[in-house]
Amino acid sequence: MIGDTLEFLSRRTSRISLAARIRIGRTLGWLLGTVVRHRRGLVMSALTRSFPEKSRKELSVVADGVYRHLGLLIMECLSFPRQPPGVFQSLVDYHGVEHIEAALAEGRGVLILMGHIGNWELMGLAAARHLPRIHLIAKTQHHPGFDAFWRASRERMGIHMLPARDSYEDCLRVLDRGEAVFVPLDQNMRRPGVFVDFFGQQASTTPGLAYLAEQSRAPVAPAYCIRKPDGRHELHYLPALHPPADRCDGAIQAATQAYTKILEDIIRRHPEQWLWMHKRWRSRPARRATVVNHTSARERR
């Protein structure tokens, strides 16, 4: 039922103008944040901890922007997968293309460090202009109908899906073919992960990206796609990072901390375009792990 409804909405939204999608998206965002107040308390709590220097009024403005962004994101994700790739790509301004070209020139494939920033859902569609076949590591959605629609939409955009679990060997094969793997690194890891500093709080993070980089020797290229007020987007490629020297605990943690710091810096510049309703700090470290991680942070500084 949900899958059929989403398919119907996708067909309808793909036929309306950009201006209409923006109006509807902003209205939807206002409803979610002001009327429904979907996880509004969670968003405000996370913002308050992450930006202690901001007033309640300032944080409320950011929160309003978060929901407006979410409404626009929903409209874009419903409409663009049913259109030719060039339609969305024509709305994107590209920055730092030389960085991704240099990473690809190494001939080891490329690991794309990404987060739920801006229009992360359509970033692969935009990046297809410069990258070979794209693969995305993604979790299975809870509702089967939504998951089926979500995966079909991304496959329609030419993005091959890899499961969040048990895809390590698949990733290595993809990289060996010189292709790209997109790895989100800003979600809570419930299984034992690496605890790193994120907005001044310890956050459980997958070490998978660091392990993949170390074993494949593929460069890690940060990328993010930010929405502009007029409905256009900016896809930014940043200089690639070298793989960890080895896979000892210290090297893996240091690399994961470096990746996380890059994402935090991007979010600080665009706080209204990150998914603050996600329970990023849900897992908590044991007291001993907290002490060890803080010591490592001091040593890195």
C-alpha cells in the first residue's frame, strides 16, 4: 500500500514545475515541524547540546530550517528519480572536480565519505557526471513497502545498493574495478563501533570506512551536496585523504575521527541541512572507553 502510494506521488510530482515543488516542499516542512512537530523535541535537544553558544531563539530558527529542508528533500526525492539524469544535473553547480579526478587517477577506485547533509539522496545522481558506476552502502528501511520504493528509485538513478552488513568483500571487489563506493558515516552504530568526538560528544561510528581504505589503499574523498535558496544545488568534492598506514586500533580510530571532523565542519556551516532528528548519540561508551578516547584526542591535538 505504501509502495503504491509513493509510486503514485512520484509520478505526479515529476510532472510539476520546480517552483511548485519548492512551494509544496516548504509547506510540507512547515507542517512537519510546526503542526505535527515530528521529533521536534529531539531536534531542539540535539541542537542545544551541539551549539551551546546559540540562544533558544536562534536554535528555533535553525530547527525551522531543518524541517523546511526535509520537506524540500522529500519533494525532490519523489520527483527526480523518474526524470532523465540530466534534469537534476542541470540544477547542480560543481566545485572541486579536480579533487575527485585526482582521486580516480590513482586507479584504486574511490571511497566517498558522505553524511546526511543537504540532498544526500540525490548526490549520487549528481556525482554520476564524474564517477564510474556508483555503489551506496545503505541500511534496510523498516517498512518493506518504503524500502522497496526507496531501493527501486536509487537503482533507477543508476545507483547500485550494497547492504550495511556483510558487504565488505563486495566493496573490495567494486574498488578493485575502479568504481566508487559511497559510505555514510554520520549514523549511530549499535554494534560495537569506534567512539569519536562529534560536536563535543562521544558518538559510536563504524570503523568500516577506515578498514576498507587501509585494505584497498583507495583514497577517501569527502563530498556533499548543498541546496541553495533558489532550488539549485552545489556538489562539493574535497581533497582526498590517504588511507591509514595500518589497521591497528589507534590508526583506525584516528582515521575515523578525521573523517567525522570533516563532516562536523560541513554541518556547522549548514546546520539547517543535516538530519538532526536521527539519534546520532544513542549508543554510549563505557567509562573506560570514554577516558581512552579523550586521551587520544588530546594526543592528536
